[in-house]
Amino acid sequence: MAGHSIPHFQNSAGHAAISIGVKEFMCVGANPPFDHPHVFLDLGDDNEKVCPYCSTLYRYDASLSAGETVPAGCTYVDDKAA
């Protein structure tokens, strides 16, 4: 995985499902301080996966870029890391 970063997604709005453009990613739950342990999820050959912590359903959509989500606004950016 060297040479690229893993996108992180959050679900502070409580969406039932979020479409994403990657198959390997991190789910952080809601934005801090209400986040859960940041868990790595890999869809593998599947196109859907449920986060075991927050139960968000993630759906792969090849038409989306790595940082794009539907609904919009679910990409997590750690302001402290910048």
C-alpha cells in the first residue's frame, strides 16, 4: 500500500448507506469526539460492506473518485494532521 493513502469516511449525519469510489478505506464513525475506533475495511470482490462498529452500509460506485461520496460530505479529513 505504499505510495497512496487510504481514504477515511465518516457518517455524522446518520445515513443508512454511503456510496464511495474505493474498495479499501477506513471508517471513523461520526466525527470526533463521537468517532469509533478507525477500522480498515476492504470490499474485496464485493460491492457492499457494513461497518462492524457503526453499521453504516458502504457501497462501491466505480463512477466516483476516491474522495467522493454520495451523499456528499462523508469524507473525513483530520484537520489536526494537516
